[in-house]
Amino acid sequence: MKTVRIFDWFTRLLPLWVVLCGISAYFWPGLFIPFRAYMEIAFALTMFGIGLVINYDDFFSVFKKPQIVALGLLAEFWSRSQRAV
């Protein structure tokens, strides 16, 4: 049971770990160079972990308010086009 609590704690704080690792990699990139070969699997595991913490209500809210998803997509592609200039 203690292992389950540790995984629950880690999973609940997963967004925090992702942000902290991102900030660390920005300021100290040398620490992460040895992990370069594993970045794809780390990204896949991160997405899998975030997918585990999403419940059905979060997922189906996309269908209830598609205009918010459309706004997010527009903002993403607009910001990418602005960076390309």
C-alpha cells in the first residue's frame, strides 16, 4: 500500500515535476545532455503519465465546449507563425 501512495503522490504532482525539469534544463542544459538519447521515451512517458491523471469528465468537456479547443488551436498556430517571422 505504501508504494501505491508514493505513485499517487508522484502522479498528482506530475505537472510540477515537468515544469521543474523544464526550468532546470533551461538554466542548466549540461545536466540533461547525457539524457539526450532518451528524450523521446521521456516525452512519451510524460504524456502517458498526464493521460493517466485525466478523468472522463476532463476528456468529455472537450466535446461540450469545442470553441475553447478551437481557440487553443488558433492561438497555437498563430503563435508559431509569429515565431517563424
